[in-house]
Amino acid sequence: MPVSRDSFYKGTFILTAAGIVVKIIGSLNWIFVSRILGGEGIGLYQMAFPIYLMALSISSAGIPVAISIITAERLALGDILGARRIFRISLAILTITGILFSVATYFGAEWLIDQRFIRDPRAYYAIVALAPAIFFVTMLSSYRGYLQGWQRMTPTAVSQIVEQVFRVITMVLFAYMLLPSGLEYAAAGASLGAFAGAVAGFVVLLYYDRKLEREIAEEVASQKQKAGDAKGDSCEKIIKRIFWLALPVSASSLMLPLVANLDLMIVPMRLEVAGFTVAEATEYFGYLTGMAVPLTNLATILTAALAVSLVPAISEAKALGDKMRIMFRTGAAMRITTIITFPAFILVFMLHTEISTLIYNAPLAGPVVGYLATAIVFLGIHQVTTGILQGLGHTTVPLVNMAVAAVAKVGLNWVLTAIPALGILGATLATTVYMGLAAVMNLYFIHRYIGYRISLTESVKTAAAAFVMAVSIYAVYNALAVTSDSTAVMTVVSALAGSLVYTGVLFMLGMIRREDVAGVPYVGDKLTRLFCRIGVF
């Protein structure tokens, strides 16, 4: 095929680099927005956002992932025409659903308030402001799925960065401008960022799609000539195939906003039972969902990128019947997952109050951040294993596993959050258990389908390196405390020192391999030669 694709490693690193940029911009955004809105305003924003996520998940119906899977399968067999036809049919479906759910969210906001699904009526304006974004994000996600099926991750990366830049500028600007009118209007102003970002990202992907069309024009013409009057699969058959893959993915995606909405209904209410006022419950809910959870997501940038890259990569290998490639990619992804999530857990757990103070100027969020640190490991494993299962075509399995874990989470939320001594920490523990159960069940099914098991030796080595990192952070932080009165300096320096020590120990234990370094885009070959020259490899 004349069109090059990003390699598995390259695609992951491209998405990771974009994810880092996006998260840095997003973190800076939350610093400004948190200072403008405060805990209560963030709580209002977070009460509206799960509604938006749920509507978005239903409107896209998991079709972008199905597009990625089927496109990768078709391209593995050299069928470009089939891949393009599937995308066009999918795009037509998503155009209709995007419009429907944008309208439904806009006109349904008042009903959600009246029925007390949202306990604070001030969140109404934020919901209405988010409604138009649903259509554009739905369209944007369809193009991302198609281009990812080509294993081209650069368009996704660039669109994510552009989307985030426009989103952040709009959030900060309108939140600040509308604050004098009231906190509820400021939260609505922040919500407008989703619309601005989606439009900008959509324009970027349109550009890359047109670029791809020009590149494959010659191959498409050749295939059309060879095909002649031959007919491909019927439209009905294609739609059935799309929905067969998409519906479980959609339901899995829907579980996240569904669980978030259950949190929205249960956690503030149970906090009130524990003795907190409505304003206090909203503030603590903001600490968990608007501060601790984003930090957890920040720590899993690379695993999220791995999950995206794995879907078409595993689908391609499966279409070709290459079991060895499936096992290799699964093993590499899981090893990288543990290498990344273990130190992130240590860092957040040990410096939770310092990090929440430094980033959000909210030291009271520290305990919530610390309690959620363990979830970083579980979330990373869950993301990657979900990508593997979807690539294998077992899209229903992650859905069932998440549903089982969600039931446990709801029960724990109901019981633990109402305990006065725990309060919001009870909800944090429930979230950790939820992610852990889903991850472990995914691992079980991967072993069942392809025989993969996590290497005990590699896990022990990674845990040992993380332990040395923890000791280093503790020692450096306390040493600096003698001579420095700047918590920010102590936090940053001890974190960097611990990370360097961790990386060094990984090299010593052989956990970072030559192919890992070689897969880094643009500089991988140079780094590999350098490390070979100095005796690292």
C-alpha cells in the first residue's frame, strides 16, 4: 500500500506527546478556572458535565471505535474502497444522532432540574451551554476513528491540541467575564469552552481527511477499475456490522458518564446525610470530580494513548491471523503500563497535599487526591486492557466488567459516603474499588482469549524501582525542608529527583529495552546509538 502508517510505538508516542501538551494546557486552565470559580463553582460545572458526557456517549454510540476496528481490518486486506464506504455510512449515522442529542440536551436541562436529578438548580445554565458541543464532538470523533483505523495518530494529536487551546481560552475568558453576573453564569461561561474546542478540532480533522483523500486517490482509482461492476457488502450488512461492534463499546463508554451521574445523584445527597450542608457537599464533590479525578487522568496520558493505538494495531494483526504479533503488542503495552503508572501512584500518594496546593491552590483537596492515587494503576491497566479486548473484537466484555464494578461502586458510595468520619473520602475509596475490579476482570478475559499473563518478574522489578523512588522523594523533600521554606520548590525538586532515580533503576534492572527507545519518534535511533555507545544496552 503506498500510504505509510504510524508504527505501533510511534503512534503511541505521538498521542502521548499530544496528551502531555493537552494536559499541561488543561492543568493551567484548571488553575485559572479554579481560582475564578472556586470549589463551589467547579462543583456546578462538574454537575453539568456528566450530563454532557452521557449525551455524547449515546449520540456517538461507540461508532468511532467501530470505524477504527473495521477500517484497520479492511486496510489489512488492502480494501481501501471498503474502508471509505464504511466511514461514509458511519458519518451519516453520526450526523443524525449528533443533532438529535444536542437538541435533547438543550431542551431537557430544565426537566433534569425539576426532577431533582441535579440537586443544585444553578447548574441549569452550564447544561444549556454544553448542548451545542455534542453535535460537533460527535462529528469530530467519527473522523478521528477513521484516521486512527489507518493507524495515523498525528491528525488526532494535532486536533486534540487545537481543541484544547480553543477550549481553554474560551473557558477562562467567559468564566471571568460572567462572574459578576453570578457563579451559575460563570460556570456556564466555562462550559462554552467545549463548543469552541470541538469546532476548532473538527476543522483540523477535515483538513487531514482531505489530505488523505489526495494521497490515496491513485490507489482508489486503481481499485475502482479492478472492481468494475462488482458490488460490495450491502448497506444493511455494513450497518449491522458497525452496530454489532459499536453498541457494546457505546455501552462501555456510557458507563463512565452513567457512573458519573450516579455519583452526582448519590454523593452530594449522602454527604448531606453525613451532616454536610448543600454548599459543603457541592464543594467536596468538586474536590473529587474536578480536582482529584483530573489528576488521575493526567497520570494516565500514556496508557490512554496506548489504548487508542492498540485497537487498530490488534485488529490488523487479528485480521491477518498473526497471533505472535498480538501477543507481542499486548505484552509490550502491559509492560509500559506498569512502568508508567507505578511511579505516578507513588508521586501523587506521597505529595498529594503539596500537589493539590501547587496546582489548584486547594490544600483541602489533598486527602481526596491521596486516597485516589492507587486508582492510577488500576485506571491505566483498565484503559489498555479495554483497548486490547476491543481490538480482538470482544467489545462486549469490557461493558460487562464495568457494569459489575459499577454496581459495587454504587453500593460503596451509598454506605461509605454517609459515614461522617469518611465523607467524600468514602466516595474516593468507592471509585478506587470500581477501577480495580474492572481492570482485574479485563485481565482475566485477556488471559482466557489469548493466554497472556502479566509477568511476575517484571512487576516485581517495577515495584522495586517505585519503592526506591519513594525513598528518594522522602529523603530529598525532608533535606530541602531544612534549607528552604518554599513548598513548591521542595515538591518539584523532590518529584524530579525521584523520577530520575526511578528511571535509572529501571535501566539497571533491564525494564527499559532497546526497542522501547528505538520506537520514540524522530530521536529514537539517535538515543539508541547513544545508549549503546555508553553501554546501557
